[in-house]
Amino acid sequence: MRVVIAGAGSVGRSIARELLGHGHEVTLVDRQPSAMRVAQVSEAEWLLADACELSTLTQAKVDECDVVVAATGDDKANLVISLLAKTEYGVPRTVARVNNPKNEWMFDEAWGVDVAVSTPRIMTAMVEEAVAVGDLVRIFTFHQSGAGILGLTLPADSPLVGRRVGQVVWPTDTVLACIVRDDRPIAPSPDDTIEGHDELMFVTGRQADEQELEQLLTHGPAAS
């Protein structure tokens, strides 16, 4: 996979190292000479230029890449980069960093954003998920499809404890994607048993009812 990352700060470099470690091709773009720390990510291609300019994106061969990551510290720049990548170059996937959570509402398909990542929001979600057993937390949203990833630590007194995954009727547009137990991720099969304090990760569609899901997990199926 070929990825162009706009923004070569600590966030962009960290993403680049992770992707390179998985065998992907990465180009880092930044307009600040001080960001050109090539030795820190020497396997990547580097480009000193403004990613908000079409000429820069053309030079970075955005039209040949699979994903564009807008990871600058400027929300306006990240929106412009995403929009240009999607509308001018037809990039299949755009991922944009949200620096100010108040701006998150703008990071949607209208601006060419497929996935918006708000680091403070994810950190907050992880803290809440760790301390508030039984609270359903939305980790992030895929804006193009409306799908979301949600997490919940199952209370020990949940009616679902001891049931097999295949016995549970999940709400519409809701899929149990992963169980984390004792720091070990499990791909759930119908025969796996749900245990108290399991961390359950769900993928939900646009029509999913989060309140219904939380009710099911903490209080069991609603009386018919």
C-alpha cells in the first residue's frame, strides 16, 4: 500500500514508522524545514512543500496512492488536503487529524474525509472505558459510511455473563468484532463464552441504536 502523509511532526512521523514497519510505502510532506527530520524516518520519501497546493500533491504522486493522511497541526489545512485528495485525485481513503474537538463536525464526506481521528477524543474514550465499567464509549466514526467503533467493559453482574456469543441477539446493524480478555484479543466465535470484565469492541452501522446496545449489555434483553 502506498501512503502520503501530510504533516511530518511527531504524529506524522509516528504513523509513518508504523506503516513502514508493516511493509508499506510512505511519503512524508511538510512545508516547514524544521520538520525535515529525515534521519528519524529514513525509509520514507520526504518532500519539503505545502500539501495544500495541487502542485505539491501532484509531485507527491497522490494520484498513485491508496491513502492520504492529513496529520498537520492545523485543522483548516487538514480539511483542504483531504478535499483536494478526494476530489482532484480520487484517493480511495483519506484519514484526517482533528486537533480541536470543536471542529470535528466539519470532518465529514463533504470535506472529503473518510475517517476523522481526534487524538484527545480517543484518549478520553480510553480513560472513560477504563474507569467506567458498563459505559458504552464511541471510539471513532467512519464518516463516509456512518459506521462506528464502540467499546464497553462488561460489568460482572451483566445478564450476558456466561452466555455464548451465538446465543445473544445483537441489535440491528451491530457486530461484535473483538473481545479483549486479560490483554488478549479474541476473534469471537458463536461458541465463545462472554465473561465479566471482558472488553467488548463493536462495529455499528448508521442505523444502530447505541442505547439499545448499552441496555442489552448492562441489563439484558428488553422484556417482550
